[in-house]
Amino acid sequence: MDSFVINLPKTICAENAHTVFYNLYREYQGCFHEDVKTVVFDFTCCKDISPVGLIYISMWRDEL
């Protein structure tokens, strides 16, 4: 597997951002293998992202 796709939820706001990214991070850790070369954030279903959500996404991207 060359890439791992992270499907973002419909809404990421200040109230749910921490929980959403904690769950996505657990999913990522469970599927991560050495052969993963790229991580892709899929925004197709995501309709609303608060500024806090954008900060979480950029922090997580930088960590990966």
C-alpha cells in the first residue's frame, strides 16, 4: 500500500475536533505499515471545518 487515505467527517468544529482526530489517529496507527509512503486527507464528505479544525489538520499533517 503506497498511500493511506484519511476520510474526514462531515463537520469538524471546536466541540468535536479533538475526538474526531483522536479516532482518526487511532485508525491511522492501526493501519500504518512501513510501506505507506503518503497520507492523503480526503475532504470530499467534509462540508464544514472551523478554524480549530484547520489547526488540528495542519498540526497532524506536520506530525506525519
